[in-house]
Amino acid sequence: MQTIAIVNEKGGTGKTTTAVNLSAALGQLGKSVLLVDLDGQAASSRWLGVEDDDRFADALWQGEGLEPIQDVIPGVSLAPGSGKLDSVSHDLRPTQGGQLRKLLSGMDGYDYGIIDCPPSLGNRLIGNALLAASHAIVPVETSILALDGLKILLTTFEDVRQGFGHEIILVGVLACRYDARTRLSRLILEELNRALPGKVFKTVIRENVRVRECPGSGQSILTYAPTSHAAEDYMSLARELVGLGAEGTLVADGQEPAAASDLTEEQRTAVGDMRTQVDVLVREFD
């Protein structure tokens, strides 16, 4: 099972939307997916009509015994989140950083594990997610505030490699809520590609009101609004994500996967400078 962490330090950047709809799109491509809701707010689970189910929190604490909810949407099973995950995060000892990896290693029969991560890097479950994941996708809304913390997250990937000897493949940064009509969206996408060449998905998730309506429906965007731009974008993302090479190796648009630790210090600095650069460009055009 290829395990992908959908992660960003900030909340409201499209993690849950990406996790649910990417999982659904992979399911439509015939893949078997385990969606792991690691957030105590349980947004992915509530989106899919599952509430107050502690089975995943209990299994995570025990390190065994996870029985996912099968076929919450076609091709997708769910390890449901609940408020109890916050207690698990608080009670986990630093030496239990591999608890999720241990739990998922016993899950057979899935092509992909998609982890919807909590927003705070201070949450111990984030460490569990990064140690369990072989790959990472970083959704970033095309707004100035959403750029905050991206450099810290990329540095965290390197810290995981140095501290635990665990390499995470950065599949790509995903631009979300993109509106080509606005100068700001275009500038941010340009700056992302300048700072991280080859590490930004060609697929962008366009701004679409149907995405904001969708969580109350219990469906993914692919069934809630199958002809929408958003449904088209998530199918495009799934196709871009799934490589046709040996063993289903993950690639972004045919490129070789890049380890997160391959990012140079200059690239991390460029990421950290993006917000300032975008601010300057916006003022120049005003």
C-alpha cells in the first residue's frame, strides 16, 4: 500500500477536501483506497456521514485491531476520526511515533492509504502520520495567508529524515481554490513554480462553489456534482498522481519522484520568501 499524507501546518488549506475527493477519484480509477481520518475534528468522517466512531482511535492506541468501515464511497474504506484522537495524541509518548505505521502495516488489500492529517505540527499524530507515510501531498490555497508555514512544513520533512531515518517522497504541492481571473491566484501559482520547480502539480483545483456545498451531502464531488470543474480537477489530479510505471510508483506528470530532503536550502528560503514577494508584486500592480 502506498501511503500518502495530505498535510499542511495551517488549517483551512484544503486538506480534507483533497483527501476525500482524491480518494473518491482513485476509487473511480479502479483503485482500492483506505482513507485515514487522523484529525480529532473528524471532518472527513463527518463529510461521509460517520460520527462518534472511536474504532480508529482505540486501534491506534492499542496498535492493532483496526476494522475500517467498508465502501463509504465506491472503492474507499474509512478509518474514522473522532474527538478521542485528541486524547490519544495527548497521551502518546514520544517513543510511540511509529504507532500508526505499525497499525497500517497490517492493512492488506489496499492500493493507497490517504491520511487526512490534523493541522498543527505540534500534534503528535502528525509525527505518526509522517512516519507512516511514504509520500506527501501539500495542498495550498492560492491566498497570501495560506503561504504561511509552508517552509516550516518542508523543513519538518527533513527533520523526520534526520531524526528517524525515514524518507518522505514529496509528490507535489497542490494549488487549491485557484481562480485564474484574479491576479493574486496567478501570482501565487507562479511563485510556487518558481520556488519549487518540478514539485508543483500541473493540475490545479479551481474555485468552485459546489465544493463548499458538497460536505453536507455525504458524497464526494464526483457524485455530488459530476459535471463540475471540481470533479474534473480531482479526476485530473488522480490521473496525474498515479504513475503507469512499475509497481504503480507515484509520479507527478511523469516526473521521477523527489524526496522531500532533496529540496535545497535555497529552495526552502525561496518558499519562505514567497509571501513577501507576492505582497510586493500585488502592491506594484495596484
